[in-house]
Amino acid sequence: MKFGQVEQLDTIDFNFNPISDQSIRILKSFKKKPLQFYFGAPGWSDKQYKGALYPLNTSKKDFLKAYALQFNSIEVNATRYSTPKINVLNNWMDQVNEEFKFSMKFPQVITHRKDINHSDAIYKLDEFVIAVEHLKNFSGVSFAVMANYFKSTQFTELEKFISYWPKDSPLAIEFRHPSWFEKNINLEWQQLFKENNLVSLMTDTPGRRDVAHFSLSSDQLFVRYVGDFSHSSDKTRIINWINKIKELRGFGLNKVWFYVHQPGENRTRIIGFYNLLIQNINNEFNLNIKPLINYYKSS
């Protein structure tokens, strides 16, 4: 994901804004449950993972199986091109354990058009809903990344668009146009999301600090993290996230979905990043998440 990437990280302020009063009220309305932490990458097919995240002799057809031995979830970015067929979904489910979750991205033919409620878009949305429902317990949080040109002046269109989605199926929406993060608008869509059981999605990316908004609408948090892994800021950002999750947990947060994006040349460094994050998550919340195996070091 190139959204918000910058060449110079030294001048970026990675501190988060305070949690709003409305977010605190929403979180406090939920009953506290054991914290669940789902984490992963935006794909499993990268050949660079062989000999690092996967054993060196892993065949391409077994990449997903090897991926699922390391992570408990995945952000399926490939679905932005089209909705997977049922036989493809069955193949995915056959390769993972029963606790694994697929968080699928809306196809761009739905989200990246002038009229998101056009009949063609709704037809494609219905196809996508069928696929999500077919996954059953393997389905995580579906998410829609709205086009950069989708503005808050289209709020009524957003309301209609959301009405087509089944309320019992978790959905997160990512905004990119700055108008969505203006204070009054921010409160409006936060309330809309709460009323429709949507999950707030936050993108932690260096060049757009406004999209890490912390306007929560449920007891779940969906994070898309854009890292570099060759810069010291990632360690600082991990600590920032641990502190923020701890704060949110105190108000009523019950579930976290954390997906890491990175430049292609640095993708195998996801192992070091996640192991530092997992160590801190385990220590802070008394969890027992297994660290990722680095097959390069173990060979």
C-alpha cells in the first residue's frame, strides 16, 4: 500500500490524538470480554517469504497453508480485482485451521466509481456478500477502501451504500479524502457506523496522520499499518500502539485486527516487527500468541 508513504520519516510526528468523548461512550456501552488479537499481512503469495516466513522448500500451492501456521488472519487485498469464486473460497478454507479469519477487501468495481449505488455496483456487492457468507466462521472483517475522490459531501450516498450490507456481517470502511476527518463530519459518520454495526478502520501511515482517527463505532479496532522496517520509528510506533490499545481496552475494546503493509523490498522484515509487537501484546494483556518463526535464522 503506497497511500501515505513518504521518503523522509525523521520529521513525522507519530503520536496519536486523544480518544474522543464519543468514542469513550461507545466503548463503555459494550460488555468486557477476553481480548482477541488477530494479525497478519495483506497477502500470502510473495516469493520473498520462502526461506524467511515459510520454509525454503515450500511450494507455491502450499503458501497459504504455510502462512496460516504463522498468522491467525489475513487482509485479502487481492479481492480488490474481483470476488473469489466458491471453489476458490473452498480451497482457502481447506488450507487453514478452524480459528483462521479472512478479511476480504471490496472489489474496486464497487468502491471506485462515480456512483457507488449504481445498479452495477450493487450487483457486484451482492456477489461479494455471497462470498463473505460462504466463508462463515472463516470470515473476519470485510472492508471497503473508498476512492480518494469520495468526499464527505456524498454522505447521503454513503448511508444508502451501507444500507445494502447485512448488519450481522462485520464491515469496516476506510476514508481517504480529508473532508471525512473534519470534526462535525467525523462525529456524523461515527454515529452512522455505530447504528449499523460497522467497525472503525484506522490507517497508520506516515504521510496522512489524520486517517489514524480513533473514532470508534464498536468494541472492535481495525488497523492497517504502513511500515518501513528499516527505520527506528517502527519501534516507537509499536510502543505507541501498545499504549493506545491498553487505553482503549480500559474503556471496553474487545477485539483488534492488525494488518501490516510494507514496501516490497522489506517484506520479510515483517517477522521482526510482529515479534516485537507480539512480545509487547503478550506482556501487556497476558496473552500467549506464538512468535513468528524466522526460517532464515533457523536454517
